[in-house]
Amino acid sequence: MFAASAFAATIFMGGWQGLPFISLLIKSAIGVDILPGWLWFILKSYLMVFVMIWLRGTLPRLRVDQLMNFAWKVLVPLSLVNLLFAGVGLTILTALNFTLDTLAGAGVAFVIFLVFNAVVYAAFRALYKPPKIEKRSVVLVPRATPPQPMTSTTGR
């Protein structure tokens, strides 16, 4: 779990670099980073560990076939669309002569990111139909009447 979190923090969260907007604001104001790189990396890794433990404890267990079905039918097409939009977004940024290391470039990238995510979310909601789950109904059956005691006086 810790190795996967360190890998995810490196690949998806910028690794040893600070938080994108906060670091740019503070670095432009005072000229220094607020935390060293190794501390950013550890904080991001432990954040990922916390999220993994939290999700595992909160969500119900999924069978392997359900997970693979979701991965192949939803996540792979979504990642390909995300890759396409990332390329288009970077093309738009370079066409507008912005770079990601300035505050204006990061702001434009953030706006492009929000617009593309809104488009992906709308397409996902329109195209993905969750599987039908059959509803079970509970039928209450009346109890059988208990046997009646014998009322005969002969004892037979």
C-alpha cells in the first residue's frame, strides 16, 4: 500500500513539488517554498494511504468480475478521453503562449481542466447506464395453527 501510494504521489500528484496553486502563490509572494520537497512527497504519500484505507473501510466489497467489468467498460474509455483532452488542453495552452510555471498559465490550465471535466462528466452521465439490480420482495407467510389438545374423556 505504501509503495503504491508513493508511486501514485509521484505520477499523479507531482511528487516532491508542492501543491500547484498554493506553491505558486507563496513562491511569488515570498520567494521560497514553504516545505522541502521530501516533506511534500511524504505528505502526499500518506494522504494516498489514508484515502486507500478510508475507501476500503467505507465501500462494500466488490467481486473481481464486477471490478473488471467496471475497469474495462468505464475506466479505460474514460482514461483514453482524458488523454485526448490533456493533449488538446496543452495544445490550447501553447497556442495561447502560456506556460504552466506562471500563475496566469496555471489559471488558464485550471479553467481548461474544469471545462473538459464538465464535458467528460456530462458524457459519462449520458452514456453510462448502471446495471439493473433486481429488487427482492419479502413475503410474510402466516404461521400454521398449533395442534389442539385432545378433549376426549376416554383417553384414547
